[in-house]
Amino acid sequence: MNLYNLIQDILKDYSIDNREDIVWEDIDFFKPWEFSGEMSPILIYRLDRARRISGVPFVITDSFREGPGDESAHNKGKAVDIRCHFSGPRFKILEGLIKAGFNRIGIYDRHIHADVDETRPPEVAWLGKSQ
Ligand SMILES: [Zn+2]
């Protein structure tokens, strides 16, 4: 990473948590149609930064999800699942997510979940089996 990119990142970081809407032109690695509903701006900005830091592709397998009785962060547009089957990319994705500011991460056998649901405990990482 060169100095210019680093400064750009710091400036972006500065504004990440204050964004009230998503300006897709600012998002380098994702397009709106990769998400199945209205997503939280904080989530998208952090995800973009995580992807930049990690240096590996992020394939979104689940984002917005609607369902009766579904109280998950997905239901609020505040979570994404990223496809992940192998240990090398898993490390890089986790590194990117944590450095980008995600503090709620689920590590599953075939995906990684990251969310920004502020109604749930921060600084947690849990294990699970992909459905
Ligand atoms: Zn999930």
C-alpha cells in the first residue's frame, strides 16, 4: 500500500461512521446489485475497506434477508455473509474485517458473517456451521 492510498484510507475511515447514505461511486469493490435489500451505510463502507485491506475477493452469499421471526442482523440490513472455504483466504478476510472496524464476526465452515448490529454485544467472534 502506498502513501497516497494510506491517506485516502484514513480520510475515508474518518467519515465512515458518519455516513447516512451510500454513495456507490465511493465504493471500490462492490455494486448495489450484490446486495439483496437496503443495507446499512456503515456496513457497506466498512466492508469496502475490509476488502481493500484483505486483498482477496469477497463473494457475498447473503445480505439483506426478510423473514417472519427473523430477528438477525441480516433482517436489518446490517450483516453480510462472505463465502469462505479455505484457511488462507479466511485469515485475510478476518484480518481485513477486524482492521476495518468490524467487531462482530461469525466464523462458519463455508462463510464468514460480519455485522454492525449495535443492539448486540461488540467484540465477539463465534463459530458455526453454514446452512
Ligand atoms: Zn450471516
